[in-house]
Amino acid sequence: MAEETVVNDNLIGSEDVADTSWQSRYLSEDLRENDTLNKFEDVGSLGKSYLELQKMVGSRIKVPTDESSEDEVNDFYSKVGRPDSPDKYAINLPEGVDYDKELIGKFYEVAYENGLSNKQAQSAIEFYNHINADMSINQESQMQQSRIDSEAVLKKEWGLGEYNKNLALSKKAFKRFADNDLKEFVDKTGMSNNVAMIKFLYKIGSAFSDPDMGGSGKDSANVDADSAKLEINAIMKDSNHKYNEALFNGLHSKHKEAVAYRDHLYDIAYPGDDDI
């Protein structure tokens, strides 16, 4: 008959089983039941986890505050990708666009001062180009609509039969009297489609009967003060004016005629002023 193993069912009378876990061997009693520590199978896994934690903490970047020093801020910017200096930005500028090198250089300086990485600076440039393109499209559309509206107003006021002739006279007056600064201003601001501007130029052109806008003086009785001032300016500054050379050359055959015409214009432009 086989020998039976007797199991002691008396818990109080049984001997304690020795605890051989790594927690009992290496941890103090207050830490042995810690749920976090009990997740580790042995001391080695605990040590490995600690080293990984240290590595992760060491790689974290400290975000600067208002109290941070300049060196701390610059260190932060460098760690998040800011180039070593403003001229180290490598931005891909869109082709076909004429950029102001000085302006781009200032952008790099501002980007550097604010800690922008190359990617962030590139995004800023692309966003600006997108806005600029949309604005150009809108401006072009507005200019086209402005021309259509102005044509409608002038055709109604002048009549279809006189529109082209009157507009041509306005253009001739503008070309004749406007200097480069005014031409640039009108072109940039869209004033070339302004009804009041076109009618004003037509008035100037109509005031002078000479087909070349030379100011022969034949209809000078109809010239107002503003038109006379424009004509005086043209005589004095425009070498192509019919009286320019004669006015400044005392030996010219039309010198007296040019002086008389200029003086007559002064009387119109500055009535009652004997000092002019």
C-alpha cells in the first residue's frame, strides 16, 4: 500500500513560507507593497526602466519663461531648429517673383530674433505669397470693373458719338501735362479710370485749340487758372513744347511771341498779382 502524504490543514500550526521576492530582499517594508514597484519582475527590469526614464528626462527641452536669461532663450531656439544666424536660413522663394533682397534680409533677421525654424520661416513666406497673389487678383478684378463702370458713365454723359473723341483728348492732355510721378501715381492707384479725373483732363485738353497741345493761345480766353498753370509748367520744363526754346533764347525768331504768351498765361493763372 502506497504511503499517503499528510497535509496539515491547521493554518496556525503550519510553518511560515519564506518570502524570496526581490522586493523583500532589496526594498524597505514601506515600499514592498507599492503597486508601481511590484510591476517589475526583478531588480534588473527596475534599473532598466530607471535608466530609460533618465534618458527621456534629459532629452526634454525646457521652455523659457519671462524670467529666463538670453542664453537660455537662445539655447531653446537652437534646440527647436533655429539656424545659427539669420543668413543661414535656406528658404525656397517662388520663381518668377522679383524679391527685394534687402527686404528678405530683414525678414530673416526678424525670423531669427523670434526663434523661427527654417520650416516655420518657409511657411511664413509661402503664406505671404498666397495673400499677395489673392490681393493682386482682387485688385486686377476691381480695376477691370472700374473701367467698365467709368466707360458706362462717360458714354451716357458724352454720348456714344463723342465718347472716343473726348477720351482721346483726355489721354492727350494727360500725356502732355502729367510728369512721371503723376503718371506713376495714377497707374498704381487706379485713378486712370476715375470719371472725375478723365473729365478734368478733357477740360484741360479742350481749353487749348492746338491739335498738338502746344498752347498756341488761339482760345486762351477759355483757359482757366489751373489749366494756365499747367501750360506754364509745360513751357518752362518741357523741351518739346513749341515755345520752350524760343522762351529761353533771346535770339529766337519767336522769342517775343513766346514771352507774350507766357505773360498772358500768368495773367490768367495769377489774376491781380503784379509780382508774378
